[in-house]
Amino acid sequence: MELAQALYDQAADLQKEGVGTGIDTLRANVELQNEKQRLIEAEKRSRSFLYGLSKLLTSIRARRSSWADSLSFFETPQPEVEASI
């Protein structure tokens, strides 16, 4: 969106100076509005995803879950120094 804003500002400045055309400024404005809409959609999807994730985690936390496998720690054997050299 920052790039689209910069391009729109540049097109508007060029039009004010008499070097640019109105169609260029209009195109840059359309691109800026498209980028703003994409940002709004991405933020909406992000909020929706986070809401769904929080609901899922809440329902999982409410249920008592058990692991199918037991979690255990095992010791890693120490390598021999002479063999590695």
C-alpha cells in the first residue's frame, strides 16, 4: 500500500506541475484504492482466523485430552572422543 500511495502522490504532483496527465493520476488512485481494499480483506481474514483458533483452543482446553503415547525422556549416549578424532 505504501508503494501505491507513493505512486499516487507522484502522479498527483506531476499533474499539478503540468507534466502528468489526469488519466495517470486516476490510474494511480485506482491502484491505491485496490491496495487499501486488499489490506482490509487481509485484516478481516486474520481476525477471523484468530477468532476461530481461539474458539478451537478453548474447546480443546475444555475437554480432557490424553496423549496416546507416553512422554518420556531418554538419555543420549556420550560419543567417544578418540573415535570422533
